[in-house]
Amino acid sequence: MARSPADNLANYNSENLRREVNALIKEIGQIKRNKGNADELIAKKAEMDKEVAALTVKANELVKKRDAKAFLLGNIVDKNSAVSTTEVCDLMSLKYLSSWIGR
């Protein structure tokens, strides 16, 4: 199913924040390797982790809403479409099968 713009935006924001967290983790690692104090960055990372979790929950909620709406929509079929209980009655299938068998 295609994603809605709201789903895409929520996932986009979540992924961007994850990239920032990854960059912050690398920076924390550099500071710790140099025996420095990274307490401020660690606190910032904890806050960013909470934001990532919140954005992920929001994105999942949007996906559930989208799927619920899509379920209500059902199939849209043109009134001129062939309707049959088997593929044998479908003229397009017969045309395809006859061209395929003739090879």
C-alpha cells in the first residue's frame, strides 16, 4: 500500500533524528577515547532517544489510521469490468492463454 504524506513525513523526521543520534554517538565515542567528559552529550542523546521513540509511535499510529481508512474503501471496479467466478469466463484470460498456447 502506498504511504500517505503524513506517514512519509513522520518517518522522514524519525530517520533524520536517528541520523543525528548516530552522529552524536560517534562524537561521544571520540570524546571518551580522548579521556574527555561527555556527560552533556550523553544527556542530549537520552533526550533525542525519547524524541525518536515518540516519532516512531506517531508514525505507527498514522499507518494504522491509514490502513483502517483503506480497509473501508474496498475495491473500486469499473462497471464495464468483466465479472466472473472463474478465469475461464474472462475474455482477457482466454486471449492470453490462446496466444501463449499457440507458441
